Amino acid sequence: MTSGDRPIRVLVADDSELFRELLSRVIAADPGFDVVAVAADGNAAAAAARTLRPDVITMDLNMPDADGFSGIARIMAETPTPILVLTANKAEVVGFRALSLGALDIVEKPAATADLDEYGAQIRTRLKLLAAVKVIRHLRGLRGQKPRLPAASARRTDLVVIGASLGGPRALATLLKGLPPTFPAPIAIVQHIADGFTEGLAGWLQQESRLEVREARDGDLLRPGRVLLAPSGAHLEVADASVRLSDAPPLDTFKPSVNPLFTSAARVWGARACGVLLTGMGRDGAEGLKALKDAGAQTLAQDEATSAVFGMPKAAIDLGAVGRVLALDDIPRALVELTR
């Protein structure tokens, strides 16, 4: 239930009447949810969102007349609402464009042979999580003063490690897009996302940036300008010149988890590393960022105003793990300064 002990109100948007009925049924199987409306295209979804003010929306992307992309853009401009994208192809790069427009998360539609009870439980868990997120418009250009960038370090940053969760794909795209193609340090990233989506995420980030972005493989070399993204189901760690994938158990339900990446960077790279913690729910990465700071590394966190969810950055700040808190748009410039 949401605040006031009322059901979570859900709007379902999909062009298939059969799938709308199926999804509505599995969502409403729990009395803590109420499907308040269904829509067959993006325009209808935006109109329903404006009128009904649901707590969360599920959005198909490929719909006639007005597709899911236009629907998301309108909703986020007119009635900002947490949106869960449902896609039939988790490797499809174009699906991540929806996250750049403001959708918060993306999951796969159920296969014909899927256990609908199990799928329904997974979807309801995601919807409950998203319904608790306060989505706001982030106004740009209103900050009256230049941000305080990290102080000059006696040792140049030679490795950047980044952790992100809910709202992370959009933040990562902005960050990587702001880095020059000549960026001199390798970058390793852990992003919490549904299993199987990291390949598509890497492909989308490659399109959005001027750097080489790929899903990490065991033994991949850490090269200047190369961005390695932790794959589903494996922790990502850094060694002297390469990365390794670990099959260790999940940490706080996450695999990959941000903490193994950060702690390995602290252990091997020490003050030559820089840790960056972006938007996300929970506290994954806080202890790892503290290990980096204790090792003399620069540590940055995304600020509350530009975070979709301030949970992970705040946990690290409260732990004393963060050297500087910066708006998302200012992080690329900070990283360029640190790697000179």
C-alpha cells in the first residue's frame, strides 16, 4: 500500500488488448494495487495520466499513432510520473531511449511460457518500488554560481569507477556524453538493472557517448577512454591493468554490486582512482566509496536535485565517504580536471 494505506494506482499502456488484460490481471491480483485505467497509445496514456494522476505507469514502446516514446515525453513534461517500460526485446538498444526521456526502469515482457504468478510478483515489486519515487522536473541553468570542483590532487586520477541504480542509465548517458573522446582514464561501471539488459544498455551508451562502451568480459584490459559495464549475474572488480568477473554471492541482493568494484579499486589503485556514486535507491556503494576515500582517492556523489533517487548518494554522504557533491552536469568537467 501507498501512504494512507490505499492501493498503488497503476496506468497500463499497451497497444495489445490481450496484453493489457493480462498485465492488468497480474497487477490487480494483489489488493495493494489498483489498475485505474488502460491506454492503447502514448497520447491516450498522457491524457489518462493528466486526468487520473496514477502513482506509476507501465509503458509499451511500439504502439501505433503515438508510440511509447512520445507518451513518455508528454507525461514527463505535463504530469511527471514514475514509468516502468516493458519491452519484448531486452537486447534492443532503442529501448533505452525511453530512459533518456524520463522513464525510470525497464523490464522484459513475459514469454509465452512464463509463469504468470512469478512474473506478476516481479512486476508488482518493481511497481511498488517506483511508486515510492517522487519524480520531478529538473530545471537546468538556474544555478547562480559555479560548482566547487574537487580540489587539486597530488596524484592524477588514472581510473574512474562508477556505481548507479534507479535512474542510473539516464545519468550515465549524461555523464559519458560530457566526456571528450580523448578522455585519458579507463572507466568501470556497475549499474543495477534487470537481468539480461546490460548488453543493450552498453550499446545505447556507446551511441550516446564518444567513448568505447562495452559489456565487460573477464580479463578485459583497462584502456584510456574504454568504458566497461558489469554484466548481469557477475560482480565486476579491477586489477592492475584489467578487470575480472566474480561469481561470489549477491551482496544485499545485488549481483553485480557496486561495493566489490569500489573496494577492489581502493585496494589496487588507491589514490590513483576516483569513485563516483550516482542516483539510486538503497545504500549499495557507500562502504566501497568510503574505502576509496580512506585510500586517498577522490570521491564524488550526484546531488539530490539532479538525482532520480537520492538514496545511494545520501547513504555515502552520511557515512563520510564523499569528498564532493556535484550536480550531474558538473561531474564530467570534474573528471576531466582530475585526469589532467
